Amino acid sequence: MKDAKALKAGRQRGLVTPEGIALNLTVATRGARFGALALDLVIIGCLQIATTLFLVYLASGVFELDRKFVEKSAAGSALQLLAILWFAAMFLFRNAYFMFFELGPRGATWGKRAVGIRIASRDGGRLTSEMVLARNLLRDIELFLPVSIMLAASSGEMGLAGFAAACWFLVFALFPLFNRDSLRAGDLIAGTWVVEAPRQRLETVLSTTGAAHHGTSRETGAQYRFGERELAIYGEYELQTLERVLRENRHEALVAVHEAICRKIGWDPGSGDQHAFLEAYYAQLRARLEGGMRMGKRKVDKWA
């Protein structure tokens, strides 16, 4: 029986970013993905129940006003508006919840973050809105639509339709079992996969309040200070790429990223102190981006 390390090694995948940087990622387990989906569905269910109760409360107020002051036509219009709001809210919770969080800098919903996984592009590029939209719209076909049919068929009035919906659901539910990357049909079409996101925060490793943040190399004593012009070039996507490179700490990747950044900001790359340079650049870039977000300014990537 394979041990845990061997099983994890079997989930290791390599990709090359558009900048030519090689990265290693670990494909998330099927259990982690199922657990994340279950947590997300519980969260969505709670939001839907809370919204429904709130709208029912508003509707009861409309009925009360109807008995006292409001004209019948006005009360009917108010109830129709509340019904429309309910349908819109249910749709948004079911779809926009996933898209909102997966398009964020972490690429993960609350459920995914809880189990330590995230969405990533299989070509090494940045996640696009088209990718996230495609993988989440397919969820309606994979999950919500067949489940809705099965629930409707549970009364016995739609036996054949219920059986067909159950088969439909099983085909898509078992789809991740028959490919090595545990891809859903939505992932396959969107060009995405789900990978492990290390729980350890990189800033605690780099101690950003220490030497890395202040730009001083522990080995050579070199001072690395980056101005607004050097830091304004990159955004959140490049910060995440640099974070993965520093975590993996592979010499060839460090050298490649070091040279790429130096070329971009107009510095002489030199050699021998790549790790300290990248630690300092990461810490100062992160501080700049976080400061911008506090001011309502967000830079998603270098193209933004």
C-alpha cells in the first residue's frame, strides 16, 4: 500500500507560466473537493434560508399594510416584487457565490479555503472571468439541474424522468474518478484544475517585519529598496507566482524569476543573492498591494 508521500507525489504536476517560470503544484484530492463543495452548499443554504425568512417578514408586513392602508393593486405589486427578489437572490447565491470568490486573489470560496485548496489555470496563466463563468455554469448541468429533477420526481409522478436524472447525476458525479487530475466536466471545459493551497502564510516564513521587509540581505548585507516605479509594474497574480517560487525554493526557478524582474524594473540582475532579492521584492510588493486595497485600489496583474 502506498504511503502518504507516494500518494502526494502522484498528484504533483508541473506547469510553466507565461513568463517561462516552471512551477510545481499538487492536485487536490477528490475528498478535499467534495468536502469543500459540501461546506459551500451549507453556507449557500444558510444564506438562502436567511434571505427567505427576511423576505417572508417583509411580505407579512405588506399583508398587514394591505388590511389597513394600502390599495389591493399596490399590495399585489409589492408581493410580486418580493417574489422576483427571492428568485434573483436564490440564483445569485447558487452561482454568483462561487464566481465572486473564485475570481478573487485567493481563487477559492470559503469552503475551499477551509480545506486548503484553490482554483488554478491549467496553462499557468491568470484565472479569467470566462474560465470561472464556464466552470460554474456547468455546475448547473452537472449538479443542480439533475438534483432538481430528482426532487420533483420523488413524488412518483415522474418516475422515468427521475431515473434519467439519477443516471445523469451519476455520470457527472463519477467523472472526476476517471481522469488523473480529478477534473470535473466544468474544469475540463474551462481549462482549470483544483490544487492544494499551502496553509502556511508566507509572510511568517519571510518575517516581513524583519530583514526581508526592510530589504537587507542576511548573507551579503546588500540593501534592496524598491521605489513606486519598480513596484507598480506587478499585481496580485505576479505576487502569487513569486510566492510559489519562494515556497518551493528551487534554484533554477529563483534565478529565472530574479532575472525576469530585474529586466522588467531596469536593474542589473547580477548573481548569487537571488533569494534575498526576491524576499525583499515580495515583501515590499505585498505591502504596496495591501495598502492599495485598503484605499480601494486593486491591481489584479501587470496588465491592469
